[in-house]
Amino acid sequence: MAEKAQKTLVLLANLIKVPPLKAFTLLNSSNLHGFQHTHESFSILLHLLQLPHAQSLLLQVISGRIHSQSFTPSSLLQYLTQSETSKPKSRLYEVIINTYIQSQSLDSAVSYFTEMIEKGLVPGSNCFNNLLTFVAGSSSFDEFWAFFDENKSRVVLDVYSFGIAIKACCEACETEKSFHLLAALRENGFSPNVVIYTTLIDGCCKKGEIEKAKALFSEMERIGLVANERTYTVLIHGLFKNGVTKQGFEMYEKMKEDGVLPNLYTYNCVMNQLCKDGRTKDAFKVFDEMRERGVSCNVVTYNTLIGGLCREMNASEACRLMVQMESDGINPNLITYNTLIDGFCNVGKLGKALSLCRDLKSRGMSLSVVTYNILVSGFCKKGDTSGAAKIVKEMEERGIKPSKVTYTILIDTFARSDNMERAIQLRTSMENLGLVPDVHTYSVLIHGFCIKGQMNEASRLFRSMVEKKLEPNEVIYNTMILGYCKEGSSYRALRLLREMGDKELAPNVASYSYLIEVLCKEKKMKEAEDLVEKMIDSGMDPSASICNVISRTKNGSLVAQTNDKSSSNVT
């Protein structure tokens, strides 16, 4: 028996040499010419196989695709890790760790890595990087950071190790940690590459640290690293997202001047911003350039342009673009339909919107809560509350519960139609269903009470927001200021304006204008003139009407003072 087993092992060794995969065919049978697989046969085979094949073989054992009466996966691994000498053992542990990574078994991979370290074995950087990537994608950031921090001094890090850690930090918006890692990378004698710079630029943009992102881009150029299309794209997107649109378009032009060709994502990003800016014609010019260069469009490209046309109230043209989209072999998705349905609702063509809903269903798609909310909003804008109620009923019949947005749309409709009683009832129903009103819900209710001049009710809602730890936004503050101004309560309006300043919120032109007018009526000229200065400091130009109000009030005061003096002299 022992002699036959030995011959089998020799046969395996020969099969592995040329070609190696023939050994797999032999091993995949339930026995080897009547012999069960043994610890020894697997040990020899693993040593003879190249790394990918060794991992593949071990994965089959762990998953149960290769099995034997002679051992279990755990007994085999125990045999392998206890019977080897140091050098082969390091390779063996790496095979085991990579196998568990491949099988998505995080705990087992980390366990064998820890065991390897405790035995004084040092994994290669490739093995550690694989595990580091796996931990980053399978754990919370805190868990990842604890793992990296604990093991960074136990292994040999390379530039890719730092790159993986920097990416994890950036994705978790921990940019401060990512810059510490950048410094550590340099201290270890490495130079950051384009990928690391791009990752850092992206991380800074996502966190709103746009100046840092721009500085990193400049630093790349200074040290001679050539930015690629992804580097440019993440920076362009970041500039747009952070409101620096002019610089975003300048960076796009620079990209082309530097000979870096925009890719699909760059084009989509630029077209999206052009459409948001109301420059849909320019977006179509970019679209034409993209097609001329042979860059294939995707569903995002068409959805962006369809959205742009719908924003310009050109839903019919947007519908024709969907036909072109299909002729290009790109199927419309739910976002395409929702955008078009919203476009037709906004121009009051509810029949066409409902027709698109039927078309959507005929394609095997289902209306989502977003679709229903668009329809509810469309009917409400037309003042058809009974039609909106029918949509809500259909929504519920299809097992889709009305969302916070659904209720807020309905509350806004009744508030604007001067039916605050019904609006408050809907808010109560919403809360009874476990839906917590958000800032927007409070905003529409406060707006409704302010329009009616019921500032006590508006103030009560405003205070209840603060009690519920909901921060009123600029819209709510400006609404409340206008309400108090109409009521003639400059003291309360001025207090809210100062509160906005403390919270770094910006009053709008209307808030300044109405409050200045009220202060002038109350002859509080110093406060009125202070507000004019604040307007100018904020980059706003006081209108002619504001200047006239202040001028008339000042002149009136001077006339009154002159009359008082004349009366005094006569006496």
C-alpha cells in the first residue's frame, strides 16, 4: 500500500511539471487509483504548484469540492502549518491567507495572518497588500485602521501598502490621516505616484477641501508627475461639486491643452454641470465632440441631457432624445423615465406623464416611491388634490408606503392653499406612521403660517425644531424674518438676522430689504444703515428702493427736527 501511495505521489509530481493542470484532473476524482488523498500528497502538491494553482487547489479543499476520508480541511491546514520548515512555511501561510481572501473569509484570513506573525514569519508585501485591501473593503474604517496601525511595524510596507491605506482614509473622509500617511511614505524612502495623488485629490474634493486638492495637483506638476484622465476628472468633478464651476471648466480646457483626452466620465461630468447651469446647448456640443472622438455613451450620458432639456421645460425634445438613446442600443432605465415623467408634470402634461408610466410598466419595470412622488407633486401643482389622493391610494395598493417626501408634498400643497388645519393633520398622520418630519417638512409648515400672518404658530414650530435638534436652514430663517417684518416686529426679525450671522447662514436680499424698510418706519436709522453696510459687505447691492426709503426717512427726520426748532424759537 505504501509503495502504491509513493508511486502516486511521484506520478503527481511528474504531472505537475508538464503540464501542471493535469494534476488537478487526477485530484478531482474521489480517489487516486483506489487511494484516498492524504496530508502528504497535498503537502507535496502544494509545494510543486505555482502560487495561483496552489491557491486554487487549497480553495477546493476549503470549499469541500475536494474531500477525503483521511482528513478534514482544518486537520489538513494544521498538518501543513505544523510540519513545515521556516522558508516553505512562509510561502504556505501566504497561500492559506490568499485562499481565505479569495473565499471571502475575513476572520480566517486575519487569524492565519496573526498566527504567521506570532511564529516570527514575515509575509511578503503582496500577501499583506491583498489582506489590507480585503480588510478595507470588509470592515469599518475604525477596524481597518486598528488592523493597519497594529501591523505596519510587523511587515515590510511598500508604496502600494501606503496607497491602499491612503485610499481607505480618503473614502472615510479621514483626510488628516491620509496626509500623515503621505508623510510616512516619504520618510520610508518612497515617492508617491499618480494613483496616490489622484486618491488624495479625490478625498480632499469629497470633503470640500478644494484648496488642498488644487495644491496637490500643482505639487504633482512641480515634481514632474503627469496627471492622467482620472486625476483631471476627479478634480473637475470636485470643483463643480464645491461650487467653483468657472475653475472646473478651466481645468477641463487645461486637460485638453495638456494632451490628456477626456474619457466617458469626464464628458458626463462636464455635460452634467452645463445642464445644471442651464447651458444645455453647450452640453450637446460636448456630446457631439464625444461621439466624434468615438467615445461610447452610456445611460448616464443620455439621462444627463434628458434632465437638462426637462429643466428647460422642453420635455417633448427630451422624449425624442430617449428614442435616439434606444436607437443607439442603450435601454432607458427608471431614472430616465422618472426624469421624463417629472419633465411632463412640470409643464402640466399629466396625461403624457401617465402614458410614460404605462410604457415603463410594459418594459417590465415598476414605479418606485420616487415615481409616485413625482406624480403626486404633478397633480398638486395643478391643484388637483383628488388626483394626488388617487395616486397615493394606488401607491399603497401596490405595497409602496408613502414616504416623508410624499407627506411633505401634500403638506406644502394644503399650506399654500391656506388650509393649515389639513396640513397639520397630515403632519400628525405622518408622525403616527413613524415618519419623522425633516427640515423641509417644517419649512413648508412655517411658510404656511407666515403667509397667514400667524407668527405665534410659526414661532412655536421654529422652537420645536430646535428642541428636536433639527437645525433651521437659511430658507426657514429668511421666511421667519419676512413674517416678522410683515407683522412690523423689527426686534424679532433683527434678532433672527443676527442669529443667522452667528451660525454663518446668509440672509437673502428680501430679508435685508424688508427689515431695512421696517426699521426706517420705526425711525431706527442706525440699525437700518448698519444693515445696508452688511449687505454691501456680503456682496449684495442695495436696490434703488432701499436707498430711496433711507433717503426719505432721513429727510423726514431733518424736516421734523427743523420744525421742532422753529416751534421752539417762536415760543
